[in-house]
Amino acid sequence: FSSTASIEESSVPDFEVEIISPPFSQNPIVEVRNISGSGSFEFRLDDGNWVSLSDSDSLRFSDFEFGQHQVSGRDQLGCGMRIKDFQVIGYRSFFTPNQDGHNDRWNIPSLKNQRDALVLIYDRYGKLLYKFRPEELGWDGTNNGQTLPSNDYWFSVEYTDPRTGELSVFRGNITLKR
């Protein structure tokens, strides 16, 4: 009696995750690249669908929110999985400080690990209303203890760009809704 068997070499993929889009982008893009290992690999963003690596040597994911994410890569034959975490810098465009426990403060939580980051809040005339670090609670919609009205407010944030390692400034606006 004789039999034959086919053996396919397979391994857990190794790969890099690079954030392609700039911080505060409305459409973040991340690329899985420098993929190595033996086998046929597939990847997914967070708990999304698995996507097979086609003929190219990289794969892009887009259309996701700012914050903490992970890319998982695995061999299609089931020989293990590798997970890589990454964070996209962004912010909510509004907040509702009505003491209901939801969106009562405005902050940029994706910068909370940057101890040197500084956020400055201004009114429409350029008057500084509040400043804080992202590791703190954030802005509650007041100025010197006085409740501010529903309106648009502007901010600037000094932070370290994770793609370049350089100090950067971003300016934007937020809406306070009461």
C-alpha cells in the first residue's frame, strides 16, 4: 500500500501598517505593505471582512473613523494570525454639554498619549476661551465658569505628527450644541 501527500509551506504573515492620510483627514487611509512569509494571505481592518491579497504587494483600507484600530493578517490555510495596532488622529465636529453623560466635553482623545500636545479653543473673534492637554478631560463649553451659547468655535492643536515625528499645528472648528 502506498499513498502520496502534498505539502504546502505556510506561515503567519509579517507586515507593516502605514497611515497614508494626514492627521485629521476626513477620509483616513491605511496601507498594509512589506508583506512577507510563505503562503496565501488575507487581511482585515478591525472586525471587517477578510480581503485576499491580490497580485499586488500591498493592500489599502479606507472609510473608517479616527481612533484606535487594528489590522489582522492570516494565512488562508489557517496557520496563525498576526495583529498590528495603529491609531488615526481625528476629532468629533460637535459636542452637547447638557450634563446627560454623552458628549458633555470636547477633546481629541486620539492625542491623549502625546503629553506635549496642546489644544486652544477660541470664539469667532479670536478670543482665547480655554486651553487644555488631550490627556485631560477637555472643554465643557464654558469660559471662566460662564456657560457659552450654542455656536461654532475654533480651535488649534499643537501635536507631533506620527508620520513625520515633527511638531505640527492643525486648525479647525467645532459646534457646541445645547
